[in-house]
Amino acid sequence: MAMKDLGQAMATFCKALEIDPNCQ
């Protein structure tokens, strides 16, 4: 598991939830 993948997964998850207060 690469950190880049984790970061993208988190960003996608936040976007999916339509929330990104500190998920940038």
C-alpha cells in the first residue's frame, strides 16, 4: 500500500461524502 494511494483514497472518500474540511 503506497501513501499516495492512501491519500487519493481519502480524498475520494471525502469527496464522496461531499465533505472536506481538513481532507485536502
